Amino acid sequence: MSTPIRPKDRDAVIQSLRAGVVPRARQYLIQVGRVREVETLVGDIDRIADGGSAFRIVTGEYGAGKTFFLNLVRAIALEKKLVVANADLNPDRRLHASGGQARSLYAELMRSVSTRTKPDGGALAGIVEKFIGAAKAEAKTAGQSTESILRQKLDQLAELVNGYDFADVIAAYCRGSDDGNEQLKSDAVRWLRGEFSTKTDARLALGVRSIIDDASLYDQLKLLAHFVRLAGFAGLLISLDELVNLYKMANRQARESNYEQILRILNDSLQGASVGLGFVLGGTPEFLFDTRRGLYSYPALQSRLAQNTFASNGLVDFSGPVMPLSSLTQEDFYVLLQKIRNVYACGDEAKYLLPDSAIVAFMGHCSKRIGSAYFRTPRTTITSFINLLAVLEQNPGTAWQGLLDGVEVKADIGGSADKLVEGDDEFATFKL
């Protein structure tokens, strides 16, 4: 017997899928296949929670389910008591820059900071509050001032970049909380989010001498990973999608500067230099394998990301940093459509709008129209299936057999733009 599904959850999943986007929550309702891949990422999450580090690049064709997989990993990390931050890269958000693009990426990550009790972002202030609350309780027990306990706890951050100023900002937030000074609390959160654009403004507001800028993005993430552990969380997971935007950058030097930042993150992870910090990056195969402008164009990365040559002919190796996301099989896709049908009916089998035989017929129809692409990159196929369910729901008594031939299914060509990139321009105006 199926488990009932709340209408709110049903609508959130169905509306997202119908629009061709990934649901932000309840991904488990439609998760199929890829058991080994999920188990591997769960292992990474456990290692982060144990004070270690992790780095993964998840590759897959456009529409093959990378974003869904990243969101599923994000949901698992939240359940494992990690703090999670996620962002998509675009021309205004990069890992390395000097024109504000890296700071823009950091600010977006901070806006998205989530915890299990606040999974939709905006959890940064709550993490600070939790840390200060624990410090106040400890100070009361020890008969010391709250700020002295705060300083003792944050002493271990002093060796990290911006560590001293970070401690001053947390202390300022604590003073603001004690004095009812909302402006001071707001300024402290603004600094933590990377929203101060000048050191002068930060010094006047908080008395600190540094700000989070393009050059300090990664160092600040390492600092934040330490802090969330001090606040009682298991670690920090950073999820970055759409890394193909780095591949599409016209200027080679700008691309390589970003690839060098990825190399730095990878090296720290492999050497255990990061504590409680993990990265999961999503990109297309071109972003990784293209030896002219992809990650493989950077020799140091190519050597570290090279795949195991023994993992062929059906053999897999998930121990390396690269995880190629396998396409769904026809069997997986059949189960996926069954799950979508179940979600549409709020888990009530009596309300199923289609029998199993109709799902088989729908798959056959799609195969005739666009071939195997219907289950390998299933975004548009899923949208068509939900459209069919919507018509059946709103027109009771309509026979699905009569509608099937009218179902329009098109191949998903949204990823073709990723391959249409301009040639390298060494003299283009750019900001590293």
C-alpha cells in the first residue's frame, strides 16, 4: 500500500517537473536507480562529518539528471546535520575574478546557507545565534563573560585567513544581541555574507580591517566550515552547478585562473588540508574532457582527474574525484513514471489516472518519436507525461488510448548551446 503524500508536497514536485526544473524538496518521492552513486556520496558526507574533506565532480549530459542528483545529495547532507550552501555559476559568478564575480558567488552561497531546520536558505544568522547561545550557557556555568568564552572557542580560527576579524564580527553580533542593537547584528551578518564592498565601511561599522573579497572566497569557506562545526553542526557541503559556464569563457587566461582555483580546492581535499568541508561540482562531459578548453586543458587537473583505465566494459570505480552520472535505463525510467503517477495521485492507488499498460504504451510512443533520448535525457519526456496526466485529471472519462497519438515529445536540445562557444580571445577585455 502506498504512503499518503500531502497535497503541498505533491504540488511542489509536480509543478517543478512540469516546468522542467528540479524539485527543491521531496526528491526521494521520485528517486530511481543510481544506488551506487548515492552510496558513494553518502560516504563522502560521512567523511566530512568526521572532520575530513571531500571533492566530487559529477558529470552528465544535459538533461540527464545532474541537478536532481546534486539536490538529492544536498537533502541527504541536511539530514546528516551538515550545513549546505549551493549556487549556479554564471558570467557574474566565478570561482576566481577581480571584478566582484567571485564575491558575488560567495554572497549567493551565503544566501543559500541551509540547515535541517531551515532547508530553504537564510540560515546563516541562525547558525551564529546557535553558537552564541551555546557560549552563553557555558559562560553562565563557568562564571565567565560570554565574550571571553567566545574568544576561547574562536582562538583556533586565528591561524586561518581573516580568522581574527571573523572572531571580532561574531563578538560584535553577540554585543548587538545583548544590547538590542539590531543595526550591529545586521552589519555583522552583512560582513559574514560578503556584502561589504569597502574596508572603510566595514571598519566604521564593525571595527574590522578586512572584508570578504574576490581573493578570499575559498579561504572564507574554509573558515566557515570550521565555524559551523564549532556551532554544533557536522560540517559544510558546497554544491556548485553549471560549471560549463567556466568552459564557455572566451579568454583562456581567465578560464585557467578559475581552473587553478579548482586545483587548489582539489589538492586541499586530497591532502586533508580542509576540515569538515566538501565540494560537489556539476558539469557536462565537455567541461571536463575537452583538452582545448575544459578541465583537461589544464595539465595538473588532467593528471589528478584522469579516470581509471581499468574501469571499462561495465566496470566502475567511484573512488576517484570524478563521478560520471550514468543515464537512466528503460527499466529505471519505467519506475520513474510509476512514481510520478503515484505522486500525482497523492499516493492513493485508487486515484491512479493510468494503468501500468498505459505507461508501457507511452514509453513506446516516445521511443518512436525521439529514440532512446526519451529515457537517457528525460526532461521533456517527463513534462509530456505530466501534461497527459493533467488532461486526464481535468477531463474525467477520457480514454488515454485516444490521447496517446497526440502526445508531442521533442528531444531535449537545451544543452546544445553549451557546445557553441566562441574561439579563444587572448586580447579580450577581462578581469581575473
